Amino acid sequence: MSILKSKFSTWLFISIIVSILFGCAGLKLSFESAYTIQDDARQYIFWMQQFKDSSLFQDDLIADYFKSVTPWGFTTSYKIVSYLGLDIFWFNKVSPLVIGLVTTLYCFLVCLEFLPVPLAGFFSCLLLTQNLWMVDDLSSGTPRAFIYCLLLGFIYYFLKQNILASVLFILLQGLFYPQTVLLSAVILVVNLIRTRNRHKIYFWCLFTASIVLSFYAFQTSDFGNVITVGEARLLSEFREGGRSAFFTNSWSKFWLTGRRSGFFPIEWQYVLMCSYGIFIFWIKSFPKTFPLGQKIDRKILILGDMLLASIIMFSLAHLFLFRFHLPGRYSQHTIRIVIALLDGIVLSVAFDFIGRKINYYLKKYQNIFKVVALIILCALLLYPTYAVQSYPHRLNYVTGKDPQLYKFLQQQPKDSMIASLSEAADFIPSLTARSVLVAKEYAIPYHQGYYGQFRERVKDLIAAQYSVDITTIHNFIDKYNVDFWLLEKDAFKIKYLTNNQWLMQFQSATTEAIKILERNQQPLLQQISDRCTVFKEENLNILSAKCIMQLKIKPRFM
């Protein structure tokens, strides 16, 4: 039996195995340490510890903000997990494997709608899965991880003209990643204009999409409106090198390859290398040479609708910048899906062509083809671990390096507030369930109602940490109800500030702090460090705010 005519279930099973292998390779990274967590998950997941203990993160600006921007469906799924007694961080590490499996299933099914050859479905799933485990969208386990399975699921049921399932997937998109609803709606409109089909599926899907989008449009935020382009251009956070870098002097980077602003995925070299799917148009022109290519269904034109919809939404997102969040979110994910599907089909047609040639020229050695194919298949199955482990980004898993610090803070009152400019603060909310006043990880500037307060906190903290006036420090502690002050060993060296790209974004406060150090004035916190230290490690020490408040000292000069 030809490998191209193998059973549907066989190739679907192999596709699922490949997905599991990639997922397990990712899991290995995520469980390297008890203090390992996915970078973006630190933003979305930490506040959900409230589900087990409602006393955590009360009146916490950072927790309240990220709670407000997390989609309801995503939040509810973690609430259920927590109620079942499972650890939310464990679930966050495991969920990408499950999401990847669902993505694989629908990728396989969609591919077979275009070409009813299971091998094509396998190739498409392999390429998409490989690509997704090279970057951190899926591995993050955050709302954007759902875009692939939700978009592919919708496309599949739309192609099958299943109204109920299509509507259900649009609702799920709204619950887990609302930007997908916009993309799906535009795909429907583009397809309707192209086909002039009057099937009622268009009405019900677009009606559902309009209801979902209206809900979000009229939803009010406690943190005001989304930042405008004019406001964003004034902030160094949005410039090159900033925490949320968007604007750049490079035209090609801004429009083509920028992570947030560009049309193409950040791994554009990989995408370019795997763009041989465009040969599908060439294949269709040679029916005698590529007979399998003639079985490609016209349904495949929906991939063109997806690309056109991506271009439209990408353009609208730039035109109404930040209203629809980031432009790249509407094109980069879609491109990965389209390329994987086209490539899988082209590979299967090429496989068929090679098989026919071997059978024609070497009939008595035709089993060689099967053996070679089996060897290639085994290599593909062994490849996931190498691919995931060796890729430079390593899926953006980060590991906390201060276990004793986390254990100390876990023993402090649940309403403790920690002030720090250290990168160690990025891990504190997730690994200790305690609040931080500020941390680079949570410096997300898209809502001025939130970021205006956050930015003021950072400036006040810099001013207080390097102040030579005890009154300034006391006022800061009173204003923000600080309980502990976390300092790094080199915090009072000039290079600590000048080499910190994030702190240099707060130019006025940081420049003033540098001037104090350049005048050889010793900040008061440096003077009292030994007297108020309650925890000390090689590179970190924590001061008690209560101790600082009891001190009445005059500044001294070095």
C-alpha cells in the first residue's frame, strides 16, 4: 500500500504523537526548577492566587490592572482549576501541551478539507507544531496561546458549513482571545464578497461576532482609555530599547519584522525558508506531472481570504493604533497557519511525485521508498526534543535565582508591600504571593489610568532610594504603605543606574539619583542598611520599613 494512501487514523495518530513530543520537550524546560515560570505568565497568572486565598493582593494596583485585562474565559478556566485543588502555575505549564493537541487536531482536519490525503495533514501539523514550539506564544499558556486552535477550529467548521459549531467557536474566541473575533469576522466578510454565497452561516456568525465585539466596545475600564499614538510617542517605553518598544527608525523593522508592529513573525527567516508552499500554484499548472495536485479543493482559497483579512486588520490596527491592541497580532499568527497548511500540501504532492518516479524506474526496489520514508518519519519524531531544547529563546521560561528570598517573604504577612528596583521583584508576586510596589515585568504602558500611577511610583521609589533626606523616605513609606525595601548589593553604584535600560526610561528621577552619587553623597538607605536589615543574601538584602520609620538621622557625606 502506498504511504500516501495510509489510513486517516494512522497519520492523525502520528500527528498527535509529534505534538505530544514537542509539548513534552517544552514541559522539560518548564519543570527545570520549582522556581521556573514562563515570562508572560508572570503577568497573567500571579493574581489568580486569590482564587485560593482571597486575602492576597488586596488593593494592589498591579493585580487589579492585570485582572481587568484578562479575558473572562481564561480567568474562569483558572478559577475552576483552582477550585479543583490544582496549582495554577502547574496548570499554566501543562496547558500548552493540551492547547497544542487541539491545534494539531484542527490543523489536520482543515488540511484534509483542501486535499483529502492524510499525509498532507501530517506534514502541515508537523510544520505548524514545530514553528509554535520555536516561539513563546503557545508555551506562554496565556490568552494568545489559544488563537491557533480557536481560529483553526472556526475555519474547519465554517468550511463544513456547521452553523452551531462555527458560532460556538466565535464565542470561545471572545472568551479567550477577543482579537480573534475581529479576524474571523473580516475573514467571513472577505469570503462572502469573493464567493457571493448566501448561506445563513454568514448571518449567524457575523451576528454573533457583532454581539461579542459590542460587549467589549461598551465595556468600561477602571483604568481609562487605551493610550493614544500621541501619548505613546512621548514615552521612552515605546521607543527602541524601551520596555514595550514599538516605534523605530528602521522602516523595514517597523512594518515588516517588528515583534509588535511588523507584519511578519519574528522568526521571519524560518518563515521565508518554509515558504515553498507558494509552489502550489505552479503545481496546479502541470496536471500530468503532479496528478495529486489536481485533487486540491477550491476550499483552499479561504487561505487567501485569511491573508487578505490579516492585511486589512493589520492596516486598521496601525490606522487606529492601540485601539485594536498590536498590529502584529492580526498577521503573524495567521501567516504561520497559512504557511504550514500550504507547505504540508506541497510536500505531500512532492512525495507522491517522487514515489511515482521510484515505482516507474525501480519497480523491483519499490520497498526502498517505504524504508526511506520510514527513516525520515523516525527522524521527524525524534527531532522535537532537539528543536525545542536548542532554540535560542528556549520558550521564554525564566527561573528565579533567590529561593531563600522567596521563602523569607512567604513567611511575612499576606498584605506586605515590597518596594524594590531590582529585577528580583519580577518574581516576587508569582513565587511568594506578596505584592510589589513596582517591577519591570509589570510596566505595561497601554492604559494611562494604570501606567500613570505606575510611572509615578517608580519615580517616587528612585527619588526615595537615593535620597539624603530622611523625611523624603518617611513620606514615601507612608504614601505607599511599604513594609519592606529590597536592595541589591550594587544598588548605590552609578553603573547600577546607567546600565539599567529600564530605569533610564525614568530620566528625570534617575538623572537626579546619578547626580547625588556623582557628588559622593551617600544615600540614607545605604547608611542605615546594616541597622535595618532583616534578610541578607550575597547580592540582596531587605530592610524593614518599620525600622526605617523609627530612625531620625541626619545625612552624612563621604
